[in-house]
Amino acid sequence: MHLLITNDDGYRAPGLLALAAAVRMLGLPATIVAPSVPMSGAGQSRRSGVPFEWAWAEPLAGIPAIHLGSTPSACVVFALTAGVVPPVDLALSGVNAGENLGATLGVSGTFGAVAEAAARGIPGVALSREFGGAWTTPETWDWSWVADASAKVLTTLLAARSSWLTANVNLSGTDRGTDPAYTRLSRELYYTDGYDAGTGAIESRIGYRAEHLAPDDDITAFAEQRRTSITLTAPVGFRNATPHRQGTREPTVPGSGRTGSTI
């Protein structure tokens, strides 16, 4: 099994190094293809017919790495079609600096990469971690626990790989992947986005309404209960996407009527 690793924070991001380290812990072969610069909020976007440059970079945790001047979704398309990367069996994206939860998950470039792989029949896991400080300086956060927490969650998911197509994982610094909750994607906005005349940009702030949450929402588990949340979608025709483990909830599957997204 060969893994593709990408992200939306750019190939120099600490979260990408943490995910590469987690894959090395699992002993699985992989190739990194990540954006040359941060691409947060890119969703599943990419532009056909627009050239971009790519180049080999220094390996991360011993894993060969490529950076290219486009979005996470474009990184996936490149990896699957350029003939440079070995055939990919599983896509990993992250670890994002900051959680991706709730009704705007589709904005997330971290999840967008996984959605691109899934559209081509390749399962994928998007991993994000809780905010650890100022969002503008994630390199100053404590990342020492993230590789181990990622490896724990990936071990569980890989053991039941045939039962899910995508997984959106938000790592809590409280349980550090040891007590994950299998959740549904909330209909509630986790981030309250709006135009800021002072900065001239759309700014994101955490601002969910707790009274609008369902007990099995990803926001409930992560923000209210301080647990790692895992939201799965199942392959078409598969009835239960939850790894067989006592005490887990059955997650949303396509067509269930519950939708959502994040940053």
C-alpha cells in the first residue's frame, strides 16, 4: 500500500512534518506532494489549463517530497496522473493547524484534497488539530504530541479501511487520539465568517451556537466534550462506516440528509 501525503498549509508546515512522522511510525511507504505556499480555504478548487511549477524538495521524516505551485486538490491530481508518484492506495491530508468542523467543511483545503481523491475512488483521511496559539504563527505551537496522536487514529482507521471512503479527523489535545468520538458533521457553523473592512478580507472566527448542536455532532464532541472527533463517509452500498469498536456511534453516510463543512 502506497500513501499520498498532502496538506493546505504548505510543504514547510509543522503539521505536514508531524503527519510524515506518523506515517513513518506505521512503516508505510509514502510520497509527499504539497503546495509550495499556504493554500488554506482552497476547498476542492483547482484550475484546468493553468500551468504551475513543481520540484522535488528535501525529504520529510525520510519520505520523498514534491512541492508544487497550486492547490491541495491539484496536488492530488498531479500525484495520481503525472506518472511521478507510485500508484496511490490512500490519501492523507494535514495535519491542519486548527480544527475543521461543522457546516463549512467544504471550504477546507485539507478536506478538499481528500474529497478529490475520493472522487477518483481512493479513500482518504483529513487530519486537523486544535488551535494551539495564534493562528498566524502555528510554528510556535506545541506539536510534540501530534505525530503520535495521528498514528493512533490512523491505526484504528486502517484496520477498518474497507468500511469508509473519507474520514475527517480533528485531534484534541485533551485525549490526543486515545478516546475518539465517531460523529456526524454538524449543520451548525463552527466558524463565523464575515468581511472585515479594517483588513479588507473575509475573516474567520469561532462562533458556533451551542444550543443548536445535536448530541452526536462533530462540534459537540470536539468543542464541548474536548474529544477527538472522527466523521466518516461510507463507500456506496456500505451500511455502516463505523470501525467495529464498542461505544462508537454510527456516522453519517451519503444520502442521510445531514450535511456540513469547515475551514
